[in-house]
Amino acid sequence: MSENGPGSAKKSTSQRRSATRAVTMADVARAAGVSTQTVSRALRDPRSVGPDTLDRIETAVRETHYVQNFAASHLASNRSMTVAAIIPTISASIFADTIQGLTDVLLPEGYQVFLGHTDYTPAREEALVRSLAGRRPDGFFIIGTRHTQEATEILKRTGMPVVESWSWTSRPVDLLVGFSNHAAIMSVVDHLVAGGYRRLTFAGMVRPGDHRAKDRLKGFIDAHARHFPGQATRVVTAASGAMEMERGVELLHRVRETHPETDAIVFASDVLAAGAVLKCGALGIRVPDDLAITGFGDYDIAAHLTPALTTVAIASRRIGMEAARLLLQRMHGQAVEAKMVDVGFELLVRGST
Amino acid sequence: MSENGPGSAKKSTSQRRSATRAVTMADVARAAGVSTQTVSRALRDPRSVGPDTLDRIETAVRETHYVQNFAASHLASNRSMTVAAIIPTISASIFADTIQGLTDVLLPEGYQVFLGHTDYTPAREEALVRSLAGRRPDGFFIIGTRHTQEATEILKRTGMPVVESWSWTSRPVDLLVGFSNHAAIMSVVDHLVAGGYRRLTFAGMVRPGDHRAKDRLKGFIDAHARHFPGQATRVVTAASGAMEMERGVELLHRVRETHPETDAIVFASDVLAAGAVLKCGALGIRVPDDLAITGFGDYDIAAHLTPALTTVAIASRRIGMEAARLLLQRMHGQAVEAKMVDVGFELLVRGST
DNA sequence: CTGTTAGCGCCTTCAC
DNA sequence: GTGAAGGCGCTAACAG
């Protein structure tokens, strides 16, 4: 963006334009001896122009090193060929798989992805939605189904397809690809109770803006109340800090201090559970004999621990792919197969219970 | 501007425009009783207009639910306020931290990030570069320093700031934030040799397009040759498959079959090393007595294994943040502090060696 | 199959 | 501090 002109720096038409004025479609058209319209057509659909014309245009593009300006294209056609994606966090997160799935499907179709993260902060999510809406994406992908009123308002008003995900609700903004975190944890509790465990404790990170975590906690509380009516619920949570194995170790210690009678810990994430299982190994606590442990997410590590971790598998990558498919259908003006897709979950019973 | 009445259902000028014609700056200007110019100024720098004017404009923005169109802004100003980021893969990768660092710095500055992944395929990288260049980002971030000639050509020609990363080279396209993978592995080998290990084997995934992995392998070979001149180098690699712990388990088995005399395995990634350490635990192989193991990356799990994993820590997140800072300096027209930033690495000696 | 015309919504320049 | 004019690069409509 340097304002000094490398080379001779033409004064150009009138506007500031940076140093070496960029090659435009008009340059290509001139070089090929056709109109810009024909170049435009050739670029979007090569078969829509004559073979020899196409040939001259392709040569001209190569010689001029022309790179199409999508901003102008966007403005003129009212289609940006972009999708905005908003996730809580990128680092070491299972959402990375979802984004991978999303881009795996969208990039080959010519769409590009704007990515932003909220750090589980509703205000930041709203700011992101507002900001990304200014890019006029053709579609919106977002983790979660709870947003600020203003964010929801913006999402609805734009009229573009919106996919919410990783949760379940009967009233999505538009489209939904998710599953019930509540039901998933209930299935874990059912499994533990069926296995003879009676003194269960929930342990997890429950950040204020993380409604998935809240749903899991609520799933535990509800299942516990059903199996052990009247009995107090054991819950240990952390509200801050990074989602790391160290948190799992800390939670393990807190459970053993606060609820020493615990015979099974239901962790809200495999990361935490893995930290706990590894720590148990180091401390000589026998899993599952002394203490059963369950996780959530079926991360890579779950199957490799000793004992292997009982957990709930979520089709993280598939969520992204399904979301992309729904968006594509809408963006192509087709009717969507279903407005709501439940990818479900799968309880994987392994050695830790 | 549009000459049609904004209130009544417009037959619109002529262009297709979707159903509910979007609110434009002209609508806001009309509502506030000022020119679009003033609205434009107020939006970019609130202090550049009178206090009462600002007030009327802000009210008008709120009432009309105006959302600025950045595509138009981009076209008129020749600044897109976007940065393009290209990484090999998003899933379960350490690059996620880098992207997090990048966006952590860029989003608050008003920049938005386009993300694409290449799956370690040069051709896909080139296609992505070409495609993203069409968005006219104000900056480019890319993992790696080796690209196809055409990709390099495009990156250079655009004239925008480009940060390459996660490797080291004396001749970057533009800017560089990285470290020497070669030197990092050499330090691992030096450490092992100093610890008395004599029969080292390298094990890793070395995909055709992954030059970081190749640098690590070369680092091993060079260090090995220095310490054990004339002696054959032991190397076991996998060229395909996902980077998962299971690969580490497989590599462990192959090392034990192919080079049973091995007393230390140098893994190219903590993911692989973790799989191997966990498997050793299950098989009763004592680490480090029977077999020493090292990793790369200092992933969360490294410190939690038993024994804890000796590895090389890379400031993954910091790479993203430094890159963002350099890009910002360039995009703001300032001189960069340094064109090349070596974030280094740190050998973390733990129980596995 | 190809060209002409008229903007898309905003910002830069230059007046006042 | 504010406004008027014109154009950024491309594409939707319509011819022909």
C-alpha cells in the first residue's frame, strides 16, 4: 500500500489507485479484441463464448496476469460467493473439524469462507455478526442457537440462509444442523447407572456464554434426578481458563475433595477426561475400579488411553459438511431437503466405565 | 443514486436486486437530512462531523437498521479490510493456534480473515492463492515458504504484504515469521546423544507437500551424520493418512520390526509420539529405559503423559500474532520492525528421555 | 454468440 | 464541517 510509485507511476485516471494500476477486465478485453462482457462471460462459463474467442481471451488473461476482482463482481451481481462462519474458539477445539468440513464442501464450489471466533462472549458474537454482515456473505454458519437479540435480528433481516449448529432447538433462526447435548449426557448417565454406578459427579467447564456446556450440565441434572429422585446432585465446574487437560486434573482433585464418595465422573469434554485418566494413572487410582470416567466428543486420544475412554462421539466434521450442503442448496435457489438436521451422537462404551 | 422512491414498493431501477431492497447509505442520509458523504465520514471517523449531525446519523442508522456494504466500500477505496490466510489443514492441527493468534490481533483492528486449507497439496495451494487474490485482501498469511512458481508469482505481483511462516528461508516472498525445523530436530538429536542414546530412529509423516516435515527429517539425517559418521540412518515414514495417534502406534510397530535395535525414537510430531508413549504403556515397554521417545510441538498432552514427553515447544499462537502485527504495520503504511522474525523453539526435556 | 448501456453502493477529490 | 460530482471494476439486462 505504499503511496510512492515504484516504476514510473502513471498519474492514472483520477483516483488514488495504488502504484502499479491493477489489470482490469477492460485490459483483457482490449488485448483479446472483444468487449468486457464477453470476457466476463468467458470467465464464468467458458462454453458460453465461441471457441476461438475463448482462446484469445485465455491468452490475454495469461499475458496480462489478470486476476478477477470479486469485490466488483460482488457489487454488480449482488452475490459475494462467500460464507461467514462464527465459532467460539479455533484453538485445540473440536470445532476445527467442523470448519474443515464446511470448507471442504464450500471451496470446490467457488465459495470462500470468512472465519471469526467469539471466545464464548455474546457481545463479541454480536459484533462479529454485525461486522460480517457488512461483507454481505451469501450464507452464514454459526455455532450455537442462542444469540443476543440484536444478533438474531441482523441474521434474520439479511434474508440470507443461516445455519445454526452444535445444539438443538425447535425454533432455529433458519436452518439447523445439530444434536441434543442434553440427550447425549443423559445417555451417558443411563449407561453409568446401568453399570452399577450410584454416586455420579459432573465435572466440566461451564462458561457463561457456552450454552452447549449448560445443556450438558442440565442433561446430567435431569438424568440424575430421574434415577435418584430427591438425592443431591454433585457438580463441579470451572468457569474460566483454557480448555486444557490441566483443567481436567484440577477438576479431578476438586471432585475428590468435595465429593470423595464419587464412583463415576461425567466430564463435559474428552480433554478434561483425558487429563483425569492420565492423572489417575500417575496417582495409582484404578479406572474404572476405583473411579469410572466418561468424556464427551470422542477426540483422537479417547481410544488410545489406558483404559480407553467411554465417551460420546459427535460427527463434528459432518456437521460442517451438512451445513455447507444446506447453504449451497439455498444459495443455488433450491429447496432444502430439511430445515433441521439431527446428526445425533453415539455412546461409545470403552474401558473407563 | 437510485431515483426510485424508497418508501413505496419500488419497481426498482432495472437491476435484479433481491426482494426487500437493502438499506443503503443514501437511505440513512435521507433520514438524517445530510449527504451520503457526511454519513460516510461519520461512519469511518465519528469525530469528523458535528456532534448533532453525528447524533442524527446514529439515530438514522439505528432506525433503518443500516449495515454498511463493505464490497462497495472496498471497490471505492481500494482497501478490502481483509486478510487471507492459507494453512495446510485446520483439523486437530497446531495451526489452529496460529490462526487464533492471527484473528485475535486482526479482528479488533477491523480486519476480517478469509481462511482456506490446502491439505498439503501444492496445486490446491496455488488455486487458493489465485482465488483469494481475487478478493483483493490487504494482506496474505501463509504457512510454509515453498510454493508453486505461479503461486509465488501471484503473491509477489499483487504488491500486498505477504507473511510466510512456520519455516525458515533466507529469501522469503516478503515477510517471514518462523523458525528452523531443521535446527529444532538437530537439538533433539543432540540432547539424545548427550543422554547416551546411540541407536536413534526418526519416525514421522512426510507428505509430499509438507516441507516442514521434510526439514525435520533432514535435520535428523544431518545431525545423525554428524554424531555417527558413516553409520546408516534409520528412518520410518508414512506418506498418507490423517495425522492421528494411530499413525504413531503404527510407526512404533514398524520401528520395532525394522530397527529393533533402536533405543530412541524421534517423532516428527507430538501426536505421533503420544500415540507411541500410550501404546508403550499398554504393551509394558518401559519409557525411557527400554525406549526413549521425543515429540514435536509441545501439544497439551505432552506434559500429561506418563512419562511426560520430551519435545520441542513452538510458539504457535505467537506466530499468528507476530504475523498479524507485521501485516498491520504494512497495511497502515508504516515500516515493519523486521522483515524476518525468528520465533525460535525450545527443547523441553521431560521424563520420556 | 457478442456488444451496448446503465448502474451496484460507496469513497476520493475538490469546492464551499 | 459539509456537499456535489464522478468513478472504482464488474455484470444484468437487453438488443442484434
